[in-house]
Amino acid sequence: MAPVLQIDDLTVSYRRGNDWLDAVCNASLRIESGETVGLVGESGSGKTTLALAALRYLPENGAVRGGSIHLAGRDLLACTPAEMQQVWRGQVRLVPQNPLVSLNPAMRIGPQLAEALPSTPSLRARRSNPDAAVLDALAAVQIADPPAVARSYPHQLSGGMQQRVMIAMALLGEPSLLVLDEPTTNLDVTTEAVILDLVRDLIRQRGTAVLYVSHNLGVVAGLCDRVAVLYAGELVEDAPAADLYRRPLHPYTVGLLDSVPRLGLNRRQAALQPIPGSVPKPDERPAGCVFAPRCSAAIDLCQQRPKASQAAAGHTVRCHRWAEISAGDVMLVAREQTFEVAENLEDREASGDTVLAVLELTKRFDRPRGLADLLAGRPASQVRAVNGVSVQIGRGRTLGLVGESGSGKTTLARCVVGLAERSGGEVTLLDLPLAPALNQRGPATLRRLQMVFQNPDEALNPYRTVGQTLTRSLSRLAGLGKAEAQQRAGQLLALVKLDPSYLDRLPGQLSGGEKQRVAIARAFASQPDLLLFDESVSALDVSVQAAILNLLSELQDEGQTAYLFISHDLSVVSYLADEVAVMYLGQVVDAGPAARIFQPPHHPYTAALLSAIPVLDPTAQRERIHLAGDTPSAAAMPSGCRFHTRCPRYLGDLCAQQEPPWRDAGDGRWIRCHLTVEELM
Amino acid sequence: MTHLSSSVATRTTARRPSRWRAVLRELYARPASALGTTIVLLFILLALFGPLIAPYSATQQIPSEARQPPSPQHWFGTDRLGRDVFSRVVLGARDILALAGLGTLLAVLIGTTTGLFAAYRGGWLEEGTFRVFDSLLALPALLLALLLLGTLGASRNGVLLVIVVVYTPIVARVVRSVVLGAKSKGFVEAAQIQGESTGHILGREILPLVLPALTVEAALRFSYAIFLVASLGFLGVGVQPPSPDWGLMVSEARSYAALTPWALYFPAAAIALLVVGVNLAADGLKRAMQGAA
């Protein structure tokens, strides 16, 4: 039997001006029936292009310029538009990344799904009663109340629900090939875990062949039979999942696996192994092996383009040196785990005076009063984004703040740095009280406290050179004269490991990782005592993220700067942090030393978070804790314990009515729960 | 280090003109915008050197040569009072361009300043400012103009005021939309936590982001302002006779259209040509700005 999808030697290009830029080069991939194949790559690797090309779904300016695509033996490139329409309707379906863009906002879910029913004759009977088919499809994706969802408009559903609807819609066609393009990337970890389990179950039940596109090696590990790694438009390695994670042969795969902080690994134990440099742009692709400029094992031979070689049954790799790597004759720098075990944690704690102390910080947002409220004399309703949070950070130490969207972690940081005014509570910086508003803080205070923001593309003014940005910060914060500031700017760049030639560049000429390095350099201009990082590495590719994490780790050791590090990614937080606080709906529910956070007892929410983190091991057997429903909005705050609406260990009225107490779990670990420490073990 | 910093200085000073040169090149890359830009430049030349070009003065009446069709002596003919239409059209260019240009410039300056401040500060200041602007926008421009000129009396300054009042809110709205988007960006917040003054943040961080949209908006407003000046002249509430105002000329010649149609057609054609030219140039400018960004 022909494979469901067979791609041979495919080259896909985009037109730019009069040139063609190759986004995918000579890629070959096959998916057998019932097989789940993961397509992994960093941003710009061409993974989405390859997936869309496989469906002949390319945008106007894209075209297949070589190779062939066969769907169940049929040559897709030879299909007429009418035939393609038949293929799209029945045989293949796509679940795109952003459901809100793909769903029609003006149409209820039910009718929208009914449109996706295939019109093949064998299903005509079912078309006569489309509603039943639609409700079945919604039930199949574990939607609790299908009739209610069918009546809703897309914007009334949460992100997780929208993605379920998209999956239901794709499955309605009973496709033989399902392509999922980063379906969980915009979702919270706990929601992502639920969707991934759902997808896995659905594939098992139906035997649909799946192409799953993702940038996250962990997500793919738990889901796919086979994983193909894409780099700069080339498939560098393609192997059974178990093989790929245990015995990666391509230096890029090795590097990618090593850049991801393993859960529980701390910076004091080992440095991460980033891949130097960044993914080349399509017009700057090297002529030989595409990975050679970043590869630690590159030799002269790598100036020639390697062929795809068969390393083992079903394991292809595009590298000149795979045999040597396989035999262990080549030491990839990334592989030697240089465990530079830092001084004992106890030693560090001795020097710790408190840099930041936050006591019972509260932030309320007033919701605007509507006309009806005004007439009825109702007061403005308030949303508590942060509710009584107390945290401390010592000199040279890092507090990691973890939480899903809506947990109030960003609001907390903005209140500390002064971009938002706190409504209550005390904040002291080096034992001096910190005024709530930015304009009440003197220059000496501003100098001590800086922040690095989330989005690298918005971190720097696009119209000012790196040099201009840095010198301005130096003269403002460090009070340097013009000449001195210009000189220091070069040193700052060296601090973040960028060449002084970058001073002349505009942000548009930098990669995402480089922009974030400049933003970090700017924050270090005043040699602050406390630096806040708001999801500062979340937008970066893993190989780049690892380099930034290492950089932050080094800078902290040099300057003894305290960090408040915010992220939704527990493994990243635990890597960098000394202490970790877990936030849920504006409150800290679980806090303790980073090393202790991974050992029971856990707050039920922390336990769910931990179980949801994708791990880089396809063979790992883990019990996922599924949280019911979605995070309630801060406007409709649950009474009692805020987590009780979703808690798998809900006790009843006690949880629903009374605020839970803090429980001392020993070694500095505190858990806010009605259950005792013993019960939480 | 010293050679490095000096190269920073030369690069940054060299960049600005090159950006504008790129815009100009883009303008001439498309036939339509090239035509529009050429028309505008020609009219600007007319405005600058009009007195040197015009063979007669704008008000000189030669009764013996009244109502003459176009001829080598009077290229565009003469009107019923014996004034040379060509000279009046040429000399009128300066008036209309200066009035519309100055008005647009003032509207852009005031609109940008208020838009930047109000949108950045937010709160009641923004609410108040933009509610007032909204109510001005709700009135048709011509109605607002008649209202203002009716109370102030028709004069050149009155026309200027009308242009400013009518176009300031529109400019402020354009600026506001950019500011609202920029306010929450990382580099603006980074400037805030560096303790930069509001003036610095608005002028140095946000204004550069506004400039592309503002340039296009200014060009568009200019074309509308030309039309507005002409309309007011035509209605007789703008520039007063015997000024060589194109709108006024059309209005005066209208009653004698059967006798001296040329006195009607040429000023009307001048208005149309200039407005179309500015519009084409503005459109090209928009594309050029998008290309350069």
C-alpha cells in the first residue's frame, strides 16, 4: 500500500522581487497510514512552509519548484484546482496555529462546523442530519456541553475551546491525513497538556495519519512515532522518536536537545549548551552544509553539501560525519556536560541581604462604570489582578515567578518597577520604601531597578541605533558624559557578547536574540541592584534562549544583581532561579527553594503544572493531572480558595468558602492549601 | 574607540537625507506619483516666481481688451473687466498655495502636539480633547467654515483659521492611533523606567514612529485644504476681490460663462490640476513610506 503522504526531493520557494528564495530544499518525507510524524524546527526553518506545501496550500508568492508530492499514491502536483478541492474536502485537513483567525467571527460554531462536512456520497445520509454529526464531533473532542458550544460565537470560547473546535472541524472530514501546525503554541501549559492528550487519543482511535508541526521538541516527544528535524529549509534528521531522543546523530539535533533546560536542572549545577549564532535567513543560506557555520564538529568537507544517509532502519541523517558521531569518535562540544558545580547553596545564602521585599502587594483595576451602573448608583467594580502577594529577593539571587496567563505575575512586576501603581501593600528596595508611582521615585532609585521586557521586536526604538540607545541610558542612569558614555556603550555590548560594530546598527538589522541582548545591556547600564525579566526569553528560539540564560547566569555571578524572573515555563524558571513562587489568580499558592519545588508535597496547582510540562523522552510514562475548565477571569474571582473551581482535590465547602492557610512543608517550602502537608505528599 | 564614535556620528547624520532621497526615488518610480509630484513642483515654481512670469498685474484692467478669447497677447484670454486671465491664474498660485500650505502646517503642528500629549497622558485629558475634536469632526467642513467666517467676517486670516480648525482634529486622530500603539511597547516603557521626561519620550521615542503616517496625512490634508480655500473663495466668504483667487475667479466668471468661458475654464482647470497633482503625490508618498519602513 502506498504511504499516506510521500514527499520526494521537494523544493519550495517564495518569490521576492525577481528572485526566488528557497524556504525548503530537497526535502523527502513519508508518512505511513496511522503514523504520527513530528516536524520540528526553530523559527525560520521552513516547517510551516513544508507542511503547507504538502497540502498544496502555499500562499500566492510561494511555489513548489522541484520534487513531488504523492497523497495515497496520487500525484498532488498534477491535480487540477477542482481535484485539489476534492482532496481538501475529504482527504486532508489542517489545524492552524491561531484558531481565532481561522474561525469566522460572525458565524456560530454549529453552522460553521456543518460547512466542514465532506460531500462524498457515502456520507450523504449523514448530511441530512448535519446537526447530529456536528454535535458528535464536538463531543469527540471532549467538549462537555456540545449544544451550548454549537450555539456560541468563536469569541465566546476560550483559546483551548477554540482549538478543540478546530480539531473537531478537521476530523469532521474524516481525513486520511491531518496536519497540525503548532496547535498548542498560544495556549497555557495546562491547557496544552489537555489538548495534546486529546489529540493522542483521537489519533489512536481513528488511525489517522498525522503531520504535527512544532518548535517544541518536548511536545513532539510524547506524541509522535517519528520525528523529522528541519533546519534552514533542510531536513537534517528523520528518525523514530525513541531513536532520535536517545541517539541523535545530527549535530543540530544534539544541540537542540541540549539547549532545553531539563526539568529540575539548575544553573548552579550545569551551564546550558546553546548553539552559537542563529538560523540563517533564506537569502544567506550557506552553500555547503547549512549547519556548518554553527557546528562545533565542522571540517573542510562540510563546505560541500552532505547527502541524506541511511544511518539505521528508518533513520536518515544529512551530515558528513554521522558515522563518527555515532561511533563516539567526534566529541560535539554540546555533548560534554561540563558540570561546573558552583559553590554550595548554603555559602551563597550567607552573603544575602535583602534587595527587594514586597509585603502584601495588591493591585486593583477599576472597571469603567457603564451608564446603567451610573443610573443605578452602583460603584465602579474592581478587578483584583494581584491580591496580597509577599515575596523577597536577596543580593545576587533570583526569584522565579511562575504562572499561567491571568495569574498576575506581570502586573506584580510592573507594580514593583513603577509602570503600574500598586493599590496597597509595601515595597522596599534595599530597606528603603519604594514609592508606588514612577514620578515619585528619585533618579537614585530608578538606577537601582531596571526591567527587560518580553518582546524583543519592541524592546528597542526602531529609529535609533544600538549605540544611541545605550549611550542615552548610560548618560541618564549612570550620569556619564557623552564621550564617556560612548566608550562604555562598547563595553556594555562586550558584556552581552556582541561585537562593538553593533553600535552602528539599527534594531531592524538584528536578530531576535541580539535585540534581547541589547535590551539586557541597556538594563545593565546603571549596574542595577534588581533586574526584572518579564517573559524575556519566551519569544526566543530554544538554542538562542539557552545562550541568553547562560548570559544572565554569568552576569549575575559577576555583578551580584538580584533577579525577578517571570515566565510561564517552569523548566526555564527552575533553571535560573534560587527560589520559585507559583502564582494563581493574583496570589502566590506555592513557594520554596528551586530544588524543592520538584519534590512533593506539591500544591495541587503546582502538581498539575509539573505534570503538564512536556519532557524530552518519548518513553516516559507520566500521569497527567487534568485541570477542569479554564482559569476563571479575575473579574469573577472564586470565593475561598481561588483554585477550588479547577482543583482535582477539591474538598467541598471548606475550599469554596474559606481562604486556605499557609502550610510549612519544611526547608523553606510553603504551600497554601486546606490539605495538610501529609495529605499533599 | 574614538574612530568608532566618530563613525557613529557620520553614519547617523548621513542616514537621514538618504532616507528622504529614497522616498523621492520611490515617488518617481511610479508614473502616477511622478506626474503628481511634477505638477506640484511646477505649481510651487509658479508660486515662487509668479510675478516674473505673469505679463500683466493681477488687477490691471484694460477696458479696450475686455472679453477677448485666448490669443498670443492674452494666452488665457481676458475677463469682462479686461484683466489678463493667464496672469491672474499664475499670480493666484501663490495665494492659494500659501494659504493652504500655512493652514495645513499649523493644523499638523497643533494636531500633532495635542494628539501626542493627550493620547500619551490618557485619562480625562484624552477624553476631553478627543470629545471636542469628535464634535468638530461631526460637522461638515463647509458648514463649520461658513459658521466661523460668518461670525469673524471674511478674511485671509479667517480662512486660515478655518483650515486649522477643520484639519487639526483629523491630524490629532492619526497621531493618537500611533501613540496608543506605541505607548505599551518595550522601548517606551524602558524610557519611562529610565526616568525620561514626557517631552523626551514624546519627541524622541514616539514622534519618529508617527512621522511616516503624519507626512502622508499632511500631504492629503494639503490637497483638501486647497480645495477648501477655492470653495470658500467661490462662495465669496473667503479671500475678497480683487485678489486673484481661483475660487473667486470661477465664481465671478460664472455669470458670464457664455461670454467669456475661458475666464471660467482656466482657473477651474488650475484648481483641478493642483488638487489631482497633490493627491497623486500623496498617494505615491504613502506607498514610498510603506516601502521605506
